[in-house]
Amino acid sequence: MSTKVNLHFQTKIDMEFLSQGVHLRLIRLLGTVQLKAPNGWSPEARVIIDTGNPVTIIPYSIWSQADVRILIQGKTKLFGLGSDEAAGLSGQLAEATLVFKDPSTTSPPIKYKAHILDDDSAPFLIGFEDILTSAELVCNYKSHTAWLEI
């Protein structure tokens, strides 16, 4: 039996473009998670569902409260579009466990790999590996409905 956890959209207008006469929406698909922690579960954290990201990225302030298992010793860097060596996100590859939540539902725990950052230079992003590869993502902005079925 699967569990359906609702996600939601955040829509903002890019004010810089609007000042030049162009209406551009900045849309994000968001969810709420808790990470397995030494004494139960961490406080709830907002995550961005990022289908363009191959791996989950967790800022230091969030993963430092969780149970994580380092998978590869030593630092690694992640690079995005247009980034160079100096702009890469520094961290380590680790494994952790989380649950997705909405006001009425909590998913079963999901074990996943993530790039845990040395700092808070990027938001908490849910990538494909282990999470979106094992759950069904439904996303329909037109009807403002989205959920993960786990």
C-alpha cells in the first residue's frame, strides 16, 4: 500500500523583469520533511523538489541535526550550470533517512544519498537519486495539485 503526501507550489513574480514590462513567474514545488535524528526526528524543514538535480542537497544547518552516515571520506564538489571550480558546492556524500509530511499524512521512512554541504550556501533540494526514483511524483501547476506517492 502506498502513501500519498501532498506538495504545494510557491509562485512569485520576478520584480526586476516586471519593472521592464515582462511578467515572469518564479515557480517552485515545495514539500515538508523531517530527517531521522539521534533522538527521533528533526524539526520540520521545507524542501524544494528539484527534478533537474541528480542528487539531494542538504545545507549544514539541517543535516547537522540528523543521523548521517558518510559514504565517501573527503570533500566533494557539485557544479551547476555555469559554475566553475570556485563556485562548486563543497560537502560530502552521505546517507540519511527522511519522511515527507503534509498536515494529515506522514510517509514511510526513505533512505537516500545526499550531498551534505559544509555551509548553508544552497537551499535543501530534493534530487532524483533514491527519492524521486522510488516515488511517483505528480505535478500539475494548472490545477495546483501535486503530490508524492511513496
